[in-house]
Amino acid sequence: MADNTEEEKLIVDPVPAPVVADEAAAVEKAPEKKSFSRGASRDPRRGGGRSGGRPRGNRPRDERRSEFAQKLIGIRRVARVMAGGRRFNFSAALVLGDKKGRVGVGLGKAADTALAIEKATRAAKRAMITINLSKNRSILHNVAAKFCASRVEIRPSPGRGLVAGSSVRTVLELGGVSDVTAKLLSRSKNPINNARAAIKALQQAAAPLPKSASPTEIKTTDY
């Protein structure tokens, strides 16, 4: 009987329940999961988030602005007939200048317009001239020139500003010339020939006027 009573006591004795205080402490010690927003960065020292690092708008740019201004005066698509069909190329002509007395005209040809413009820019830099300007940014005397079928004459006109048309005006503007009057004496509508005629005339203006001659006595060009 004694053995039975001891077995019953062992069965009846309840299992000790876990301490609630220990569970609460374990919950408090558990690491909290951090929630990261989409725009925030985990490490502010890396500068990835909006709160830290360098702002996007103030990033330094490595690109430098060119000292020359350029303007397209003509772009054409040229087709060449081959055995397998037609092959297309592009021809671009532009005027390049710094508006301080330096100007040039370039022509570039390539299968892509961007490459043709790049070639024309390099050609204009190679063919750039320096104009001999007066104090009021005008030329010193009358000049005239002929290129292919284009004929142009440029005269100084103080106080009138720049009076010119076609691509001649573009050449004079990018060359920094003002207070002049330009006149096309031919019926040619080719902008490239007109621009090259203006460059040829400005090359004569780059040379100083002889002391023995006056501007009215100089004969420009015999047509």
C-alpha cells in the first residue's frame, strides 16, 4: 500500500508552471527588427539616403562649356546608288566662333548626323581665322570676295548695327563683328558658298590697311 500511495502522489503532483516574469524578460531582451524605408539608407555615412550625404542637385559636373558657339547652316541627306541598293549619308555645314574675333566654317560627311556634325566642328576649328576688329567691333575698311558663284561685300557702318542676311549674318555674329553692312552681289542661294565668301572677305579685313591708301581708294574685287 505504501508503494501505491507514493506512485499516486507522484502522478497527482502538478508540473511546475513556467515563471511569467522570465518570459516577459526574454521578450524584452529579444532584438527588435528594424524596418527600412525605400528612400532611407542603412548607413548615413555612405550618403545613400535623402537625410545624409550630398544632395543630388549640387553634384559637380565634369563637363566644361566650350568657348565656341556653333550654328548649323545646312544639313543634307545624300543617297548613293550601290549594287545592293541605295546608301544614305549625311552632310552637315556649320559656323563656329567665339564672338571675340575668331570664326570658321566647316563641312562634315558621315553615315550619322551626330558624327557629321562632329567632323564639321573639327574642320571649322582647323579653318578658323582671326579678324582684325576696331574699337567699336567693326572692320577697318571695305572688303569684298568671291567664292564659287557667291559674291559678298562688307562695309563698315558705325551706329547701324549688324545689317546682313543669309549665312553671312551667322558668320559675322559668331565672329563678334558689329556695325557693318553686308551685301550679297550674286543670286546664289547656297549657304555654304555664301559663308565661305564671307570668311574670304573677312580674311582681307584681318590685314591692316596700307598707310598710303584710304578706304575709299581701295578697289575691292573686279567681277
